[in-house]
Amino acid sequence: MERKRIYLSSPTMHGEEQKFVQEAFDTNWVAPLGPNVNAFEKEMEAYTGCGHAAALSAGTAALHLAMILSGVKEGDIVFATSLTFSASVNPACYEKAVPVFIDSEPDTWNMDPDALRKAFEKYPHPAAVIAVHLYGTPAKIDEIKAICEEHNVPLIEDAAESLSSTFKGQMTGTFGDFGIFSFNGNKIITTSGGGMLVGKDEAKIARARFLSTQARENARHYQHNVVGYNYRMSNVVAGVGRGQLLHLDEHKALKKKIYETYKKGFSDIPEITMNPMNPDGDANCWLSCLTIAEGCSVTPTQVMDALAEYNIESRPIWKPMHLQPVFENCDFIQVKEGMSVSEDIFNRGFCLPSDIKNTDEDMALIISIVRKQFGR
């Protein structure tokens, strides 16, 4: 008999999504744009306090438009977090910019402000800085923002994983010149696929909407003065997002409960450390992660393999971008010589199953399998 599959982070549907989607079908608004798109943008603006929002086909599309609106051009330097998913930096490459990767700090696993300062000493005039809130944990975004303002460089916040997380009471994604959110299938809320670009500058977000609809000018015929993109969110997808948004705080509470359950379950194993929280923030705990102490005979691969035998999904920490073959010629800035913080986290860590549908029995099973690897 095949064991029940326990997922890393799968979509959780409720019912309200279907109501909004049905409205789209009933009114024949199944193409891009429509009432659900407009309402989803307004509801996200109200929830996050972001100012203005443009609903798009993916978080990657939002990052690409943020690059364009920040003025990133061919040959420009762009500072980017190394410990992240490749989508954080790929859009810079779409514009033929040159990424320079910044190491993490151990306190939150996010961009190290000290490494960022060092990067500015070497490259005084980057076109933009991309800071990520990894696994839903807020970065030291006030320090990062201050450095960017000091050098008059646009800050783009990749809050794809951190929707609903706050730093000093303010939503992540709302500190920079631009913020982006993702509604991919594994995120804290989903539209199956989709994203959103947000910012305080109404004219720039309006420009994003224009560019995302193939940059069609206001003319009776099809007039195009600049290159555009097919990046707008569909009215059907936006309906799913509206229904999901109603449950965002509930999802966050469940994610935090998962993190605390793991933390308690491993508290007597000194070799295990859970991913750190920012004391000035309130994380959504999108994925719970752990690292294994250096020198321990137990490896992340060993634990992930043990979980897989029980049909339980886990995942390695993101492999840092500066270690990826595609970026092998890009510079990397770290504070101290030797193994970087981001590489060390990658080597010693992995992501635990963080699906909000996990039952108490599921959590007990996961914890018992991990504990067994440490002889507990």
C-alpha cells in the first residue's frame, strides 16, 4: 500500500476562489484584464499598504518590469542576493545587465548589508539592488534601504516568498522603489501562476500596466512606440487570487505553527538549528528550514532520503547564484574570506515539509524520522 504523500508546500483551496472564477465565466471575462484583476489589485493595495499594484502573469514578469522601470540597461551592474532562486536575478539578464552577487548574513540568511557596502566600494554606480526576503523571513531591509538611498540607487524588493511578513510593522515588499510578489502554486497564497508589481509611484505602476499589455498606445489602430510584453494577469486567475487573499492571515498562522512545532520537536538535538527569524520582523514562515551542525556525521541528503522513503517531500536550500554554472563569470562579494555564509547554509541545510494541510500526525511522523537520523 502506497503511503500518503506529504508535500513541501502545495496549494490549499477553500471555496471563495470558485465564486470569483464563476463570476468570470458567467460574465465571459476569461481573457486578460477584467473586474477580478482590478479588484485583486485594489485588495492587495489595501492589505499591504503598497500604494499601487499591477497584477501580472508571474513574479518574474514583475521583476522584469521593475528592471525596466528602474532604468537597467545593457552592461549595467545590478547587485543581487546570491542565496535565492534564479528568478530573482534572471530578469536582470533579460536586459543584458551584469549581476554582482552579494553574500548573506547568518542572522536572517538574507543580503548582508556589510557585503552590500563593500560592493558599492568596488562598483560605485550599480543600476539597481535586488534584495530578497528568503523563505518569508524579512531581511535587514532598513539598513539595505538606507545604503541604497545614500547612493541614490533603486531598491527592488523580491518579496515573492514573504507576502504578509512584516519588518517593524511594515509589510515586506513596500520598502523599496518596487516590490514584487509571487502567487506560484507553492506560495503562501496562489493563483496557480501569477505575480504582482507594487510601488508608491503611481505613474510608474501605470507604466508597468502599459508595458505589460504589449505597450499598445491609445489609438484606434494598433500603435506601438516601444517594445511591450504580454505580462498581464487573466481575469480567471485573479479570481483565484481574490478568494485566496481572504485566507492569507489564516495561512500565515498555520505556517508559523508548523515552524514552532519543528522548533520544539528538535529543541533537544544540539546539532539542529532552525532557520533564524529577524527579531525586528514577523515572518510568514513560508518554508521551515534547518541546518545541521558542521562536523556532524548526519547530512542533509541523508535526512531528505529518509523522508523520501516515507513519501515525504523536502528540498535542498537554494543553491547560491554565484555557484551556478550560468553565472560562473559574475563577481561575488562577501565580508570575510573563506567559505561564504550562503554556501555554508546551502551545504548544511534543507527545507522541511511546510504544507498547511499537514495534520498533527503528519508532523509527528516527519519529526520522528528526522530525530531517528540523529539517534533520538
